[in-house]
Amino acid sequence: MSSGMRDVPVDADLIRRHAAPVPRYTSYPTAPHFTPAVSAAQYEQWLVELPQDETLSLYVHIPYCTALCWYCGCNTKATRQYRPVASYLEALQREITYVGSLMPSRHRVAHMHWGGGSPNILSADDVRTLAQALRANFHLAEDAEFAVEIDPRDLDASRAEALHDAGVTRVSLGVQDFHVEVQKAIGRMQSFAATARVVDTFRTRGIRSINIDLMYGLPLQTVESVDDTITQVIGLAPDRIAIFGYAHLPERLRQQRLIPKALLPDVTARYAQAQHMAQRLVQAGYVRVGLDHFARPDDELAKATVNRNFQGYTSDTVETLIGLGASAIGQLPQGFVQNAVSSADYARSVAATGLATAKGLAFTDDDRMRGWVIKELMCSLAFSANALRARYGEAGEHLVAIAEDALREDRDGLLERTADGFRITERGRHFVRSICARFDAYLARSRAKHSVGV
């Protein structure tokens, strides 16, 4: 372990008190509460009601990988043949064309994100074709941020060149952990050398913004093993680093049944790993953003107002997100929409109507208010009664009462009082999801399975 380091002491009782499963709060209300009450016809109406000069973000989902990692919780499937991918792209382009035809005439796309799965499973020609289709049907701003998730194990020079030609400005590389025994335990073998080559490949092509995704709480991980990984990642000098807690939900995710529960660290070990990784990154000069993201001081994420959406923390503050592809979620002023999850259902729906909306949720005034509070807590780690009243008036008083209860009941130093509310302390930062859960009106009646709060 790095010399001169002092880890934050682990208070096992504190951790257990706040380890109850809670949502990740990339949205509010959360996706398990979406229902078929929001139809394709409703979504189409919401789209045509957007203001003519609306600024948008796009999310494009590619639900295929060459191999399925055992820890994965994404909507994806493994394929060694390209035919299913090519067929899916035909449906995706039909949806892009139809949704684009409904867009207000003067709209502007400020951010675009391709996720998966592994978007770099696409051939070089299809990367260019998909990018051209999006640009033909949506007005991408000249300075639009264009991010793509990358599996470094499956990237060749032709695909990297195609991504550059498509206008990608940032790549997000999945790493998780470089420790060989951990990689064997999660079904994902990926060397540091191969990852470093991919970083160099993009940088030599002018794509300077690099994000690396890591995880804690994986089987066989220890503080010592994550320390080794962090040291190697710091050596790559990425602009951003995200550290996610592994969510073990084998009853919902079949591939996770390949991971024996006995190999998983307990909640106190998870906490120790997360805190140690955070401490190393802060000491290396990274700015901590929200719960689990880190950025160089000159990166936009460290300097700008931070937002949180289905891709995690982002400098994208645009409120209208258009989701394209199987399982993709969109957010409009009126509510959330989600496409059919399976590729087959998605393709059938798009062929029939041009849209693939399977479910969603229309916001109530209470949803909007609670969602704003939860986003403020997740992003700025603070609750302001005055800001809440300025935005929502007297309707927010019952949330002010919840905040007062949280302050009164806090015996662990997770919160500190401010002039008109509270801020979350450094001790409480790791438990921000549990603090947010106090403001969640849906959680008590939910049957959804969530990851532990640590």
C-alpha cells in the first residue's frame, strides 16, 4: 500500500446502521416505478409539445457485447456473430428517423452519449453510419460533447479511427479492477498493458478526454488489491474516474449467480475499499464530485454545475434527454419514458409505430419537488429550505419538516446544520443515498431490489 497513507477508520456499527439497500438515485422516481400507463402515443405527444428552441441530450443504447461479464447489471447480451448487431442497427436507425421527425425545428443537441453493452462492438463502417444518421436527424451543436463507453478488450485501430471521425470527444473505459484473481472471479480478463494501449490509441487521435470506470465490493477485492489498481490508473492520468459499488442481485441478474456470495467483501470491507480509493485519488489531485466521481481540477466536471442522470454525474445540465435504443430511458419535462428492454420487442415495436415506448411515469408536482431535493443532495450534498421555498412555495414545507427530522435524529455526524437546512459532512458523504431515501415517497411501498447503501 502507498507509503504515508492513513485510511479513514472503519466504524462497523455506523456502517451497518446505514447499509440498508437503497436506490442509486440516478432518477426520481426511480425506474422500478415506471408503468405501461405511459404509452408510445403519450411519448409522441410529449415530444411535439417541446418548445421550438429546446436544448437536448441524446442517449443511444447498444445492447451487445462479445462476452458477458459476470458482475454486469446492464441491459446487454453476448454475441459472437455480427448479424444480430446489424439487424438491431436497422431498427435503431428507424427510431432515430421517426423521433427526429417529431423534434422541434430549432432544437439543439448539446450532449450525446453512446452506452451499452459495448458500443465499440459496432464495425467501423457502422460507427460512421450511426453517427451520420444521428447528425442527419438531430441538430448537433458544433461544440457538443460526444461520449462513448468502450470495452478496451475489443477495440482495434479501425474502430478507434471511426470513433474519432464520428466526432467523439470523450471515451469512458471499463476497467473495474486490474487484479488477476479478481478478474477471474468476475469473468473479465483485461490487462493493464492492453488498457494503456487503448488510452494511447485515443490520445494519439486527438481524443484527449478519458474516463475510467472502477468498482469496489467485487469478489476477492481487498484494500490492498484496490490500492494496486488505483496506483496503475493514476499512472494513466485519466481526466475523470468513477468508482461504483458492485450491486450483487443474482435473483434478478442470472450471470451474477456465477459469483459465489462467500467471495464478496462484507459491508465494512466495501466501505474501507471505497474510502481508500477516494483518499488515494484526492491525494493525487483529483476533485471529488458527489458520491463516487473524481475529476482533474481543470476538467469541466470539477468546474461546472454538476447534474445527475442515468449516466451518473455529468456536467450536462440539459433537462430533456432523448433515449434511443432497446431499454433506453428518456426524460422530458412531463416525465420519464423507457423503451422495450429486449432487442426483439424493441425492433417489433419500432417496425410497427416508429417508437418503442414500453413504460414510463408522468410527473406529479410532488415528484418534481422531491426529485429536485434528491438531486441537490446527490450533487451538492446540501439541503436549502430557502431554495426549496423559492422554487416550490409552501408546498415544500413537508420536505423541510423531513430535513428537520433528519437533523434531529442524526447521531452519527452525517449532517451539519446550515442557516436554512443542512449539508452532508465528509463522514456522511458515503451515505448520501441513504440520506436521500428519507425524501423518497415511493421507497416504502416498493418491491424492487436495490444494492446495499455502502
